[in-house]
Amino acid sequence: MANLQIPVPDTFQDEFKAMLTIAAREAIAAAKQQEACYGKEWLKQKEACEWLNISYGTIQLWKSKGLKIATVEGITLISKTEINRFLKENQI
């Protein structure tokens, strides 16, 4: 089988390596953030939205429809167990 070689300038290689490095760092940071949510029972509203991949407005709607939350010293927390209960009760 023939080998196809395409000459690539060193500047392109350096830029490509830099882009890959940035993409890898961003992917690792996102994975760490998601993993932080998976290991705990209680989530802040923003974390719950990220965990469920839903908007803040959806959480507000769910609260008005019976999703129970806890607010302690101004911090609103939602239990994963409560989220699962709410979703099971509202599944069709």
C-alpha cells in the first residue's frame, strides 16, 4: 500500500497542538464539574440544571408543580432523590 505524505508547515503543527491542548483542558474541566455533581446527594439549582441538562426556568416550573427544595441561609438545594421522585410521579 502506498504512503501519502502531505507536507505541513511547523507553524500549523504548533497551532494544531495548541488547539488540541485547549480542547483537552476544556473537556477535562467539564468532566470534573459533572463528576462533582454525581458524587453528592444535594445540588445547588445551577448544578441540578447541569446534571439534568435543563434550564433554570424548567427547575422553577417543576418547583411550582411540586418539586421540593431546601433553602438554608439563602442557599437553595435540591436532593437528587427528590428530583427522581418528582420525575417518577410525573412520567407518563
